[in-house]
Amino acid sequence: MAEDSDKISVVGIASGERGAFRWRPSEAELSRQEIPVSDLRQRVGNFVEALGDVLSATPVSLKGYQLREVTVSAEVTAKGTLSILGSGGEVGGTGGLTFTFTREIEGED
């Protein structure tokens, strides 16, 4: 396991003034920063925990279909902040993190 003093290099979308509805992917600027591993660990943990809270409220079945798996992609900014990629998120989604949650169904092994 990484030491708390270890750093990780993150290349992500540079933080700046951008409105949620006025920002264009073609205008994105990338930035590289070194952030403490402990900071990224905490942010990923908080992100996954929040997603767990959201997913726990989803029904097991809906109109004859079962929801067994959810995959969520997250973008990492240069400061190590995580955010969910929307359907229009064309900005460097390949460098983010992907989380796949598989529901445990009772009676199945």
C-alpha cells in the first residue's frame, strides 16, 4: 500500500471558470498535477460510497426486468476530483475511472 507521503501524477481537465451548460468539450484544457495518494484514495472512497447510497435505492426488478449491474464512468480532474461523465462527455473519458457494481441476488451463487 502507498505511503501517505506518496504522490500520484494526475492528468485531467484543468479547473477553471466553466458553466455546466456553456462549457464545450473542444475548449477543454488538460493539466498535470501531483496529488497525494491519500487524497485520491479518500475522494475515490467518498465517490464510491455516495454511488452505493444511490444504487441501494434502485429496485431489484422493474416491469419484468432485473437490474443486476450498473457501470459508471468518472472523470478525474487534475486536482483529483471525481465527477460522473454525462452522455455528452467526450472529453478524455478514456483516462477516467470505471466502476461496475453487480447486485447480489438472494438465492444465487
